Amino acid sequence: METYSFLRHLADSWFLLAMTLGFLGLCVWAFRPGSRAAHQEVATSIFRNDDHPADDHPAQTVKEA
């Protein structure tokens, strides 16, 4: 069998199956029970060091001379 035909057969069957199983595995891992806390912590990490709300109009807070 030619190398190209052999690799084409693998890509059409086994690699497609492996990629599908990998995708499904990643989906199950992302939506697994108990991961809500980890996802929530990552989603709110950018606000971790905020002490107060941002100003509504930060450009107007500078006093003009």
C-alpha cells in the first residue's frame, strides 16, 4: 500500500475517531460536576483587587487650570 493511501485511510477513520473522542472528552471535562467554583473564580479574578466602583466619568475628574 502506498504511504499516501495508508495515511489517508488513517486520517479518514482512526484520527477522526480520536479527534471526536478528544473533543467529547474536553466537553465533559469543562462541564463536569464540581467545576462551577473553578470557573467562577477564574471569571471574577480580574476584579479581585478592586476596592471601590469605577468613576462614572473619569475624564471629568481632572481639575482644569
